[in-house]
Amino acid sequence: MSDAVPTRIDGVRAALAVRLSMPETDLTPLPDTGLAHDHIVIGNTGTLARIPKQSQMDLPPEDNLEYQAACFARAGASGHAPRLHDVLAPDPALSMGGLIVDRIDGRPLRLPEDLFAMAQCLAAIHALPLPDDGARGPLKNPPDTLADTFTEILQQSAFIARADLHPDSESLIREELQRGGRTLARPDRPATTLIAFDAHPGNYLLDTSGQAILVDLEKARYGAPGFDLAHASLYTSTTWDVDSCAVLSPAQVGAFHDSWLAAMPDALARSSQPWLLPLRQMMWLWSVTWCAKWKVQSREDAVHSGASENWSAELSDDALISHVADRVADYLDPETIAQVRMDWAEPDATIMPASAVSS
């Protein structure tokens, strides 16, 4: 661990103790496993504090907290996300503020055995009633979810030229960008629901009742549920987290899709099913271009840049940074890219079962 990390955590815990009027000894930092937050257990209250290291959406601290609080409040209505208890406004000691949420008593997902539980969790979130357009803020609610996501992909793809990629990797990614553009040009669009947009398996815990709980919510928005299904089952997601690491077969991905489709209202299932493969490709593009962005920005000193989005390695444990660097190298490897894109370039029929959707 770099010297800066324990010093920063000690400072966060001391500031939190003052804000909560409790001894520092009652505050227990959890292991540093994420690039965006510190997590500190609050005594025996059944809650924990989520203290942002940065804003992944590049929002000012107050807006970032408002956004994340809305993510937990909206998804919490599904029964598959922690309840929000309090919002700690930013101050000089806690510059990004924090949220107090339920601490979930559970274990990491084990794949493929917990795929059904993950599908049920996402279905519960996706099936929530949609608020009127004017009531969806502060969450993102783009008029065209595909165009909005593809814009993010293109912004991230600007880092490809500086990411020192293998020439074959760059060529394959640029081919897929063209494929994504063709998807964007389609005249039809999938149904809109509340989505997590950060649904990889490492972001869940299986609670003591066997229910999957999505515990990391900061990028939720209104968009196409196919993005979540892709992010939950792509190779670039299922191998991201050490505790839930697995490589799914096409049949296992198909069974995951089938479980989700069966749990959804028929109209939403019918609208979403034709988009599962196109959005799988687009979500992979988002992930792999993010990898290029992280590779560039993590080696740049962004700590004093003034940006609220900050991928500097100085903010996290050395072991975490080493793990992320290993995953990014794998995902940007030309052989990995060639294998992953087989999902849509030469799809196995078992990845898209149709039996769950009523005719």
C-alpha cells in the first residue's frame, strides 16, 4: 500500500468521527476494493458510510452526492439495493461528503450459480414504475439512450491513440466502433427503465436470504435494460472482481437472459429482447474504451487538476491499482478482444433463448 492511502483513510475516519459525534474506534474502514469510494462501517448500527474519492461522472461534490442519493433512493424501492439513511454534505474535512446506507450482511456472488439471483435483482430494478419525465432528475434521462451512451464511448475512444495499444487491438476496437455506429443508426429504440449502468457481478452481495443486492449505485440513469444485462455477463465484467471471477459460457449467458426475461412484464421483455446482442456489443465498447481512458489517466497526476473525476493511482491501494492494471491489460489484449467479439460477430444460438417471452 502506498503511504498516501492509509494517511488519507485515517483522515477520512477522523473527519467522519467528528461529523457523527462518535469515537474513531467505532469506525472501521473496509478493504480498499473500488476506485471511486471508501467504505467505513459505523459501529453496530447496521450502516456504513460511502465516502467518494472522486465523481465517476465528473460532477461537483454537492451534485455528485445529490445524484448518488437519488440512485439509492430510486433503486431502493425495488428491495434489491441498500436503503439510504443520510447525506453528509461536503465540508473542508470531507471534501466530497458522503452517504450513510445499509450495510448488507452477505457474501460476494459466485458464478454461475448466482446468475439467477442477479437476474432477479436486475429485473426488480428494471420493473419499477417509471416516473414522469419531469420527475426523473437528477438522474440522467437522455431522449435517446443509445445516442447518449455512444457519445460517452466516442469521448472515451479519444484516449485510444495515447493508450499504447497493440495495433491489432486498436484496429479491432475501431471496427467495433463502426458496428456501434450502425446500431445507433437503427430507427427503432428499446424500452426505457431505471438502469444501474454499473451492473458487473462485483457490485452485488448475496444476503442471508439468498437475495442479490446491488450495493454500488452511483451511475444509475434511465435507459435500456440491455446495458445492465450486458454489463452483468460480459467477460470484461465477470472477470473484473476477484471474489466473483468467472468466465461464462454462451449457454450460461443465455440462461441468465432467460431468467431476466421471464421475470419481466411481457411488454418490457418483448421490447428488450431484440436489443440484447446489439447492446451487449455497445456496452463492451463502453467498457473497453473506458480501459483505454483509465490506462492514460491513471498514470497522469490528476490529484491537483481540480477535476472531480480522478483516476489517479494515488487515490487507491497499490494492490487494487495492480489488479485493475492487470484486468485492463487483459481486456485490451488483441486475443481477448477477438474472443469477446465472437458474442455478436458469430453468435452462439444459446446466448439468445426466446422461450421466456410470451408470443
